[in-house]
Amino acid sequence: MNAQDKYEFMIIEYSTLVVPKISISIDGVEFIEKIIKLPKEENEVSNAKPFLQKIKEYQDQNWEVMSINSTYKNASPAHFAHLRKKIK
């Protein structure tokens, strides 16, 4: 009988409410927060390019996307990605 698979979990949040910012929580242990400097021509509230690039970066490190969600606060979107990675 196989035991249940074990996973690490990650949440990536991208918000543009005050300044474009990415926050990453990994398995309840690690927290990273980074303000994103966008080129002037890309500096729009609805620009999700940095968010999608960060997801791709973690996919290249064997993280699997479980879901992507968006909410709006004061006409500014916040995007969330939930990822998991199988523990070997």
C-alpha cells in the first residue's frame, strides 16, 4: 500500500494597490516580498506580466500550479497563485 504523497505548498500574491509588489509564502516557513519596478510603458494597474513571469520561474523549478485567482480592491487587482511541489 502506498503512503499519501507529501507536498510543499506556495502562495504567490501580486498586488498593484499602492506599488506593484509580489509576496511569496512557501510551506509556512519562508516569506519573500519584493517591490516590482516596471518600465514606464508597462506601469499599468492591470499589468500581470510580473505575476505570470514569477509563476513560470517556479514552474521551471518543478512547482505545479493548482489554481490562479484574482480579486479587486479599490479598482486595483490582486492575483493569487497556489502551487505545490512533491517532496521526494
